[in-house]
Amino acid sequence: MIRNYVGLALVLSSTCVWAVGCSDDEANTDSTTVPDGGRDGSLPTTEPTPEKDGGADGATTGTTCPATTGIPQRLIITGGAADTEVVAFNLETKQVDGRYAFSGFGGASAVDGPYALEQASDIVTKFDRNEPWKPVASWNVRSNDGIDGGATFADPAAVVAPACGKGYILRYNRNRIAVIDTTKSGDAGAADSFIDLSSLVQSADSDGSVDPAAAVHVAAKNRLYVVLGNTDLKKVKVVGGYTNLLCSESKTTLIAIDTTTDKLVSLGGTGPGGGIELPGYNTPINANALAYDAAADRLLVLQGGCVADAPGDAVGDMQQREVDAVDLATGKASKLLDLNDKGFPVAFAFADSTHAALNFYGPTYFWDPSKTTLGAELPGALEYITHDGKGNLLGIHKAYNADFTPIAMELYSTPFTNAATVDESALVKIGAEPFTDNAGSYPSSLDVWPRP
């Protein structure tokens, strides 16, 4: 059972983010060759079919971002039993349009376009924008920059592609961000360059990794904002068979990269490189944990928290589980929402300055981000959530046997509301089990493409 404890497995849980870009900037960082970890897959060896720009004549536009007009909105669901399936569920037809399977663990969420992260094998796969289950290119981002005593795999944890032609890949177990040319085709090619974050390692973080956990691009500022978890994964304590993450002197920080130069930019904070220290700790990498609130010009960061140490075979209370707010005008970071009495956070759905929702192992709550308390609990025990940009919150309900073996999954929609109470009748079933191995599959993430 992993539903109500702070465990190392949760810290290392999988994620993937999909993205597409909007301009054509050149990388200015030193590049390091990545070994070609070629697979035996059936990806094309020639340039994939150019994507349409959405114009009347259907002309291609090179690195200009294609419009998403006409692409059906789909739930991108990821999970599985021993291996992983990416499922594209059509929200218009209420049918599965296609699936993509890969070995090992992984997850998926949608940012601005179709990429998936095969985390166990360090493969980043690009999908057709119109059919986001058909691979058209892939990259191997393992590289040769492993940390002594650290994980053997780099764990690509997120993709953000602010340029149609360039993407940034966060690698949770490494101290460099990979930069790829997203126009390239082929199977398991090399990253084009890397942005080195090793100078930002904190002395209190004994595992030597900055743990890039989440990122968001703010186009108006030409900035890629990145949350560095700086989670000390060597500070753990096993109690009752569970590996608990202990609180550390290391600090989670927010840093920025200028997307026109790919250089670190000081935010004027007290962290290494001018990063802003956050009051929370342990940013989950599978929860869309970072959101930009444009109306308030602030970033919201979901934090998983840690437990205090205690004498003997015990651990102390939960600490630093919260949502942090960073005012980008002043650089001030503060705790906005205390979550220490809740389970581990699984998903964060942010629609606007007054509409959001938080999902924990168990319940989901609506939340008005202008307030410092959670709103109504959503009935139905939805395990993963996202929103469609049309006023609806979407989620997965998973049924379990007494031994917590998964037995069934259903997909639901409900109005995205700030009502004080929510009636269960508002939940509408939109689909049944999406995975082919429906008896033993666990969901690992949920989002929509095209994303609002």
C-alpha cells in the first residue's frame, strides 16, 4: 500500500510532459555527445510528414508553430502493469483512438504537444500532433554525466518546448538540462546540447543532484522557470517497511533560464545562482507541479513534503507539504496553502486565478487559488485529474480489491466549480477501462492534448 505515506518511491515516481514550441531560437550552451542507445523500434529513418499550419492552403511553415485547430481534444492517459501504455482517449467520440506501449515505467501529461518520456530507458519520444500515439522521432538523453553513487538512469522527467524546433528536457537524476532539435527525425538520436546546473548543487544536499522536477515557459518574459527539488534522497528512514523521506537542510529553489541565450538568469534570490528559495520541500515530478498564474504574475509550486526524524523506530510529523507562491515582480516566495494534513499530492490542475483542483492519494479537492484554504471535496475518489479548458474537470476512478490490487478503471467529467459543496450527481462517466491489461494496471498520469 502506497496511498498514505511519504515514501522514497513517491519521490522517484515517474512522469512525462508533452510539449511543442513557438519560435526558433538557437542553443548557446556547450554540447556533450550522448551515446546512441538505438532501439529496435519501427520509427521512421526519414523526415516525418510535415505538419499543417492550420491555414486555408495547408502549407507547411518549417519551425513556425502549427495551429491546433481541428485536432480533436484527447485525454492522454498513462499507466500499466509491468510496462507502460500511453492511451489517447477522444473526448468527442468517447473512444480510444490509439495506444503506444513501451517497456519499463513512465508517465505522460500534456503541455503543448505530443512527446512522451520512457524514463526507465532515458528515451524521449515525439508523437504525431494529429495522432498522439504514433511515434515520429526519439532521442536518448542518458549521456555520460552520471553522479557517483547515484541512479544509473537519467530519468527524463519533463519536456518543455517553447520553440517549434527546440525543446528542454529535465532529467531528474542529473545536473544538466538536455536541449534537443525537435525538427530532427530518427531513432534514439543525441541531444544537441546541455545546460549545466552543477554549480547550483547545495552543500546540504548529500546526494549531489539538484533534482530538476518541473518547469514552465513564460513567453512574455523569455524565461524558462525551473523548480530544483534539491531533495536529499540519502536522508531517509525505513519504518514499518516504508521508506520515509526525512526533512533536510537543503532548500527547494526556483531558477530561470533565458530562452534566447540558454543561459542561467539570476532571480535575485538567496539560493545558488540567485535562485529563489521556497518554503516547501520535495516537489513531486508526476503532478504538473508548477503553474503560471498570469493574472497575478506568480508561479504556484506544489510540494510533497517530508517527515521529521524521531527517536527509535519512528518518524515525526509531516512538514513542508504545501503550495508555494512566487511573486515574479518582487521575487518573494511564501506558503500559500498548507497541506500537511493531506496525503501525498498526485496531481495539480490549474485553470485560472480562481479555479484549480488538487488530488491526493485518495481525495480530490477544488481550490480557489486566491484563497489559503481548500474548497469542497469532489465525491468519487478520483485519482488523477486535469481540465479541458471548457469548464470541466476530468479524472480517473480506480477500484481496488482488499489487497489493493487494481480491478477496474473509469473516466469521469464534472463541472469545474468553486461551490461550497459538490453533489455526486455532477459526476458524469465518459469512458471505461482504457488499458489493455485492465486487471493489473495502475494509472500514472492524466492530461489533455491539445491543452487549453
